[in-house]
Amino acid sequence: MPFRSLVKSTLLLGSSSVANTLIGILRVKILALIVGPAGLGLLGALSAIASLGTTVAALGSDTSGTRRIALSRDNEAAVARVRAVLLAIAVIHGLVTVAVFYLGRAQIAHWVFGSDAYADEVALLGIAVALSLIAGLQIAQLQGLGQAGAVARVSVLSSLIGTAFGLLAVWEWGIGGIIVLVLAQPAIAALVAYGYTTRLSGSQSTALRARWIATDWLGIVGQGGAYMLSYVMLALVPLAIRALVIREIGMEAAGHFHASWTMSVIYVGFLLNAMSADYFPRLTALIDDRRAAISLINDQVQLGLAIGGPILLFMLAAAPWIVPLLYSREFLPAVEIFQWQALGNLMKIAGWPVAFLSMARGRSGQFFLIEFAWCSLFFVIAWIGLAPLGLVAVGIGFAAGCIVYFVLQWAVATATYGFRWERQTVSTMLAYLFAGLLTLLAAQHSHWWQLAIGTAFAIGLGLVSVRFICAKIGDEGRIGRIAHRVFQRIGWPLPLVT
């Protein structure tokens, strides 16, 4: 698959994530001013419960559904059948989820918050989960069919409109309006995604049949079960850490953790979203061509670090100033956590493209075991270190887990698929890892040295990465020709890259 096409789709989806990032910055800033750390701690806990519930309710059908559609793009009847079954899953699983959350509201609230004070809010989360499931399975259809533009628009519109409704509720009712914020975004996403999926060819051509639902449900959920368990762990670990922090330190400390976690997710999530929406279907389609698939993985790692690496290095460098700017000075304890998370995310960016190899090959058990190792190490270090080290133990656990995650993904891909790194990929990864470690070391001595070193690395490595991407794109097209002329004029001509 041409590198130019990969760059184009990543930038398209990345641009929507930039918009979501700006919306997210505005959202958390306003919330920090209105409800403070305690309010953000509540939002983080409710959002984590909803995320976990959505993962369980989907039973991996979003991932396996995307894979099935990607493999059947040329067979309209097969695609229509998968889409019909995904619709049935969304409706049936959604109704069951609403009932489960209502019946278990007191028990869930007591486990997370230590009392049933927020049982009513937990009950309403069942509706948020059902709406998220409906939206997610429609987005899975768009991803499987390569509709990257539609996925980007659904993401931006749901974030913008949902944030507007939610912030109005919080402005009016204070902390009591947070549940509206949690409900608004999945509701808007479900409506907007429905508008796009009804435009797809064959949308009305396939009627639901009971035997299809029975047989295909077993196939989709059976293949997606291990993915579901993996996603449950990924949602459960942050929730468990939030519950631990609330019980051991308090709701304000949970707000500090939520602030650092949100920053980490916002500024790296756009790469994962782009990979899920475009790279995953591409890799699935190429999985039988080993040479092409390995080349695509290396390209994605280089592109991911070129786009996300400089951002993370700058965020790591400027964290002592960015956190109070985005939130308030009450959130300064989040700085040290985020710095470790930023270092870990550099390794996560490099490991993600390799992780999608297991998913593209349908090796759900392999995917689960590696995610289990990452989640276990993250939680154990946070749990053991919380008392002696405080909240920073959460950041250290995250970074350590990401390093182990990267090593395991690399080792398994090499052993089972014959995966190999390209020389340029290795050089890029080592450069960003060295820059991140040096910036984090500088942070232990002086914030100004941290800012100077991290910013210099971010600018320098960013320029080198942009130059390499432009060289790999070539001089075809308007952007390619402009890039070649610019680098030629500054005396740093682009090399020929094959």
C-alpha cells in the first residue's frame, strides 16, 4: 500500500482528532473551573464505568465486525449480512445492558465510590452504554468499508455537540449535570453515525433472519470474545486504580489522576483512532502478503512517531506549565504522573502497529495475553507503590507496562510471523526513546532544563521526521512538490527513499 495513501488517511483522521483535542481542552478547562478536582474525579469514575460497560456489552463484536467487513468488501451480500447482524447485536445487547445497570446500580456504586450515593447516576449509565454500543457498531461498519472521512465527521460532530449540551448542564446544575455530559456524546454519536450508515449501498437490502442472527452472532462474538476480555482489562484497570485512589487518598486525588489520564488519552488517542479506522482494515486486507504487511507496519510506526513523538516530547517538556493552563494550579500534582505517562506513550505508539498484526490475523488469544501482561504490571506497580510513592506510582506503572508491552509485541510478531524492523524504524524509535528519557531526567533537576531540552528534541526530531515523510511521499502531487522545493531552498534537499 503506497505510503502516500497511508499518510493521507492518517492526516485526515488525525485532523478530526486535533479538532476533538481542542474541544477536549475547552471541556476540561471549563469543568476544572466549575466543579474542580472533585468534579473531574466523579466524571472520570462515571466515564470509566461506562467505558467498561460498553466493552463488555460489545463482546468484541466491533473489532471482529470490522475485520469481517474488511475481508468481504468485494462481496456486497456478505457485507450486508454482517451489517444486519451487527444491528441486531446493538439492539439486543443494548437492552440487556440497560437492565443490568439498573438492577446492579447500588452494588456498582458501592464498589467504585464506597457507598451508594451515586446509584442513580450509575443506573443512567446503562443508557449511555447502550447508546455507545449502537454508535460503536455503526462506526465499525464505516471502518470496515474504508469510510475514513465519515468516521472523522462522526467523531468531531459528536464531540462538539455533546460537549455543548453537557457543559450547559454542568453550568446549570454543577456536579449534578455531569451525568448529562456522560450521556450526551454517545447519544449524538449514535444519531450522526446512523445518518452515515443509512447512506451506504445495500443499507436496506438485507432483512434480519433469526438463523442469521444465531449463527453469525456466535461467529462474531466467538471471535471477538478474547478481544472483549482484552478491552475489559484496558477499561477495568484505570477504573480499579481510580477506585483505589478514591479510597486511599480521596476524590481530589482521583481528579488529579483523571487530569493526567485525560491528557495522555487526548494527545495520543488520535493515532490509535486513525489506526483503528484505516490502518487495521488495510493490514487485514494485506495479511496474506507478508512482505507488504511488514512494510506497512514499519511505515505506520515511522508515521506514528513522526506525528505523535514531537507532540509527546513537547508535552513532557512543558507539563509544569501546560497542566495549570489546561486545568488550574489545583491540578499541579498531575504533572509528575503525566510525565511518566508521556514516556510510556512513546513506547505505546511504537507498539500499537505491531499489536494490530495479531488482530488482523485473527489471533485474539495472542492479543489477549499481551494485553493481560501490560494491564497486570501497570496495576500491580500502582497498587504496591501508591502508599510509599503517592500518585506518581501510577505514572511509573504505566511507563513500565508500556515498555514490557512493546517488547512482547515485538517478540511475538517476530516468532509467529517473521516480522522484522527496518533500519529507519529502529533509528527513529531509539532517537525518541533517548529524547524522552533525557527530558524526564532533566525534570528531576530543573523545570527550565526540562523545557529547554525537551523542546529542542521535539523541534529537531520533528523536522527530521517531517523531512523523512516528505522524502518517502516523493515529489508527485502539489504537497510533494512544495515540500521538495522548501527543503531544497533551505539547503537540506530531500533524499530519495524507497
